[in-house]
Amino acid sequence: MEQFKRLLRKLFFPKMWMTLLSIPVAAVLLIYTFAGGHKEDWIAIPAYVFSAYSLSLVCARVGLLVGHAKEDAQLIIDKVPLAHRYFSDVSFKLHISLYLSLGLNVIYAVMKFTFGLRYHSVWFGTLAVYYFLLAVMRFLLLHHANRKGFGTDRIGELQSYRLCGMILMVMNISLTGVVVLVIRKNEGFQYAGYLIYIMAMYAFYNIITAVMNVVKYRKYRSPVMSAAKVVSLAAALVFMLSLETAMLTQFGSTDSEMSRRIMTACTGAGVCTMILAMAVYMIYHATRELKYARMEEAK
């Protein structure tokens, strides 16, 4: 068994120069196979196998380097009190996150409102309402957290949680207006140049992180914490919708305008339905829990 482990280690963790050398060799083999028109020749199979092996070597080496980097970063973080507190204190981390997201939402709301007035655009006005409602929810959650903290006042937190659900329902009306404007007036989000690729990476990272945080923060049994992450998930879903409209605008052909509208309508309906479902659940769950919490308090 030990010999087998050593063999695997030598196979997937060879010396660095061997890993680096495998990259150009795999590239040459693939170029020769595809560009040279040899996809049906015998060379294609070893080219595919070696390129897969080279990719495995690179991934294994990157994983090893990331592991060492995390250990080094943790040593640095432990030496900086503020950084150590941010990564170890969940309450402090959520406070910082709420402050940052609140600030960004206010900036976006003011910008969209200003553009709406200047250009007499219903599109910018609707977006301003959306970002304003996001800012209101985050302000309410931050206000409660600053007064009572997290997990100390369950009734107060449930009330804030339910209020956020109600605001989400109102926000969904604004979002529906955004989707309708995109479909009817063919308006949408646009990003200059290669910025769209950066936005795409951020959008996928944002949605994955938001989903993970909604699940992760449930264990703390703090409705305000959960509400903050649900709001982030709603914002991430809308960001994905905006990315789709931007990509369809930038990469779609003029002949496919109807298909773009259909895709936007389907995605927009899906996002609005998910946000509405989250809002209904928040209101129902908070109302039910408030009933039980008040009964327990009355005993």
C-alpha cells in the first residue's frame, strides 16, 4: 500500500521542471492534432491522454501551492489584530459586510436616480428604486445589529426578518419593471470591452458565495444574519440577470432579437419567482416563529 502511495505521489507530484515541461509538450501535441488535421490518426489518443495528464499535474501543483499560501496567509493574519478579528469573529465580519454593501447600494441608487432625471429615463429610475430598496433592507439590518447585536433579541430579529421579506416583495415589483423594460424597449446593461468577462467571473463567484452563505449562516440561528444573506442572494440573482442581458447585447446577433427577448423573459421570470418565493417564505416563517416566541415569553 505504501509503495502504491509513493508511486501515485511520483506520478502526480513530479519535480517542478517536469510539470512545467509537460505544458508546452501537451500544447504542441494538441496543436499538431487539431491544426494539422490529425484528429483521426493514431497520434490523437496519446495527445489527449498526455494533455489530460499535464492538466492534472498543473491542477495538483496549483492545489499544493494554494495550500501553502493559505498557511502563510494565516500566519500573517494572526499577527494583524483587525484582520484576525475579521476572519475569526462572524459578527464583526457581517457588520463590515453590511456597511460595505449599504454604501455601494446608496451610491448606485443615487447614480441611477441622477441619470434618470438627467436623461428622463424610466429605465434608470426603476433601477434607482431597486437599489434604494436594497439599501433600506441593509440599513434596517445594520441598525438592529448595532443596537442589539446578533442572536440576543429573537423577537426583534424575527420582526426585522419579516420586514425584509415584505420589502423584498416590493422590490420584486421594481425588478419586474426592469425585466419588462428590457424586453419591450430592448434596453439592458452594457459593459465596455473586456470588462464583461470580469463581470462574468464576479457574477458566478457572487452567486456561488451567496448560496453557500445562506446555508452556512443558518447554523447561527440568527434571523438577522439569515436575512442579510438572503438579501445578498437576491442581489446576486439580479446581477446574473443583468449579466445575461449584457452578454446577449454584446454577443447576440441582430437576427436573434426575438430569441434574446424570450431568453431574457424566461430568466427574468425565474429570478422574480425565486425572489418572490424567498420573500413569502421569510414572511411566513417569521410570522410563525414570532407566534411561538411570544407564547414562550408569556409563560
